Amino acid sequence: MKKYGIPGIQLVCIKDKSEEAFNIGTISTESDKKVTANTIFEAASLSKCVFAYAVLRLYDKGVINLDTPLVRYAGYYERFDSTDHRYAKITARMVLRHTTGLPNWGDDKVAKLIFPPDSTFSYSGEGFQYLQRAVEKITNKSLNEIAQQEVFTPLGMTNSSYTWTDKFDTLAAFGNDSNAVNGHKKQMAAASLLSCAHDYAVFLRALINGTGLKPQTRQMMFEKQTEARWFHHRVTEANNHIWWGLGMGLQENETGRWAWQWADNGNFKGFCIVNPNKKQAFVYFTNSNWGLHITTDLLNAFFPKQTWWPPIWNGYEFYEKKNMLAFWSELDKQGYDHALEIAHALKQRDTSFLLPESDVNDLGFILLGKKMKNQSIDIFTFNVSEHPESSMTYEGLAEAYDEAGAKDLALETFKKVVRLNPNNNYAAGRIKELESEKNKK
């Protein structure tokens, strides 16, 4: 946590009937209020697993058919292009296994299909929002009412909700300012769950025990439904070990099959994994943009060391983690202003030694988040020297200059970003803002 600048964490590990829980740190970098077992975090995409379980409960009751086109339940949906009839093929099963053809998120008005429904895999929050609409119409209840009926009340999850409740005023890890409260009033099956690790562990234990689902339905949830070869995403060895079930990802490694899901809502990151056969489960929530960089380390701390494919598959850790940690260690010893010499020395020892541009960029932003502004500038400067034609490296350096108060250097560097990538609207916007500030002086 200290290394990555993570202020707080909630963690629960289940092994059969035993359970370990940890609540460490503070609710934010600006607060000294301690994280407790009752602190409420954004569960982000861990929302999807709970909603999937609720949908499967409704399936067991005959309320919804997983293979009936959702248009028959939902009718007209304003997020879809009414002239494209392929949307009419989308079913609940396709949503739960992410084969709808929908993007993760569309634009402000429409979610256009990126491939024909059920032809390949692409992770989609839009799909879950469409399924939410269908289920709400079928039941004539809101998402949170459905969740209370099918999940929270039966399982005793007393600190969980898909929308803000008054009890969160003193418990939320992000405080109770009006913007935070208003931002959590929209109910979203894909991402709006507010919960804590203790409550989520109760849910994971229900998955282990098969509570609330017919045996064949529970089995179906953990069966391979589709290969998780994410459309137009980087292919790695992890693709050979990752599939999707109904509502959760699946990995197979040396110890068997695990179901998992990651969470990413900006500065709220988390992860859960469950092995029903071993009766083991694990969940953690953090309040840091770099909270997913520690997934493998945490898993190895609580379980026998093995290959954990999800962090590799979703790219939330350093791609060359061993190399980056060795580089980082030397930077701490010798000084960040020696980054170029350190990198060259490590490459001389091992000609296959790689420091990917994106990994080094991540390190720069981690340091910036820890208020290590000068060290951050050193790392971004090194990355620029290694990748002088990359707009991404210059953008990182511009951000670091900006944070450090070197506004002229920030302006000059943002202009370099736009020269390399004229479509970078963020950099163009910062140029206008910085020039306006300069003219006022």
C-alpha cells in the first residue's frame, strides 16, 4: 500500500469455515479517518456479479428466460440505434457472458454494436444496463428493490445498496459531500453497488455454498460459456486460461477453476475471486487508482503461490512486473534522476530486459499520486528519451510539470503532445487553460 500510495484497504479471505478480515489505512489521502469493517466503498464492476446472481434467481423462478431476446421484455431502448435490427437478437445469456456485441460504454446518446451479437467476446457495461432495464420492466421494481429482494435481505447484506442511503453519510470512503451523494443516486447494475468487503464476502460464501440457486443453475454460472478473447484487445498468454461464465470471469491454473471479477471506478479499485470446489474466496476494496496493481501480491500472501491469470489478462499490473520492480528498487537506491543509467545497466546484464513504455508511464503517475513530483518528472523525462515520438510519454511529463507548478514547461510539453497527436482533446484543452492563465498575469 505504501509503495503504490494506496490510502486504505478492506480485505476478507475465506478458507472453508474460517475467515480473515483486514481493514487498514484511511478513507482518503486527505483524511485521517480510519477504514473500518463498516466503511462503504464503491464496488464498481463487482456490482455485475451480484446482479447476475439476482437474474439467475429470477430465472430459477421462471420470471425470465436467459435465451429470450430482451427486446420482448424491455421494448424500445433509447440507447440503441432503432434502424439496426441486430439489437433484437440480444439475450440475457449474451449479457451475462459478454457476447452482446455492445461496447463497454457507448457515447452520451447511443451504444452502437461493434460486432454482431453472440459472435465473439467483448466486456460490456452497456449490456448489463440493458438487462437491468428488461428486469425492471418484468418485475415492475427498481434495481435496488430487486437486489434487496433477491440478494441483500436473504443473505443478510445489511451494508449494501445500488443507490445512496442515509446510513452511508458517516460510512462512505469518499465522504458525504453533495457531489458524491448526487453521483450515487443513479442505479446501475454494471457499476453503482456500494458495499464493504464483509458484505461482499457474505455474497461470495453464498456462491460457495450454492445458497439461493438451483444446483444446475449454480453449476451453469461457473461453466465456460465463452472464450474471453476480448475484441480488439491485446492478446497474451493469459487468453489461453481465461473464459467467462454467467456473470463472472473464469480462470484455470495449477489449482483448478476460479471465478473472478475486477472493479474499476476511477480511484476505487477492487477484486474478488472464488473457488467453489475448494470453498475458498477472497475480496478486497481500495480507494486508489493503483489498487489493482497489488492483486497478485495480495493473492500470493493468502494462498499458495500459483499463476493468477486475471491481472495479466486485464492489464492492471505492470506488463513486465519483475523488471519494473527491479528498476524501481534501483531508483530508490540510486535516485530517480539516474533512471537512464539504471535502465541501461539492467539491460546490459540481461539483453532481454524490457521496460515497456506503458509500465514506465504508470510508475510516473504512481509517483505523482504520492506527491513525489520531482521524481515523477525524472521518470517521465526518461520515458520521453526512450520513446521520443510517443504522445503518451509527453502527456505524462506535461501532467507532472503541471502538478509541480512549472506551468511554462507544462504548456510547451502539452503543445508537443498535440503536435504528435492532433486528436488529443484533453491536451488541447489544457493548452487553452494554461495560455489563458498566462495572459491574465
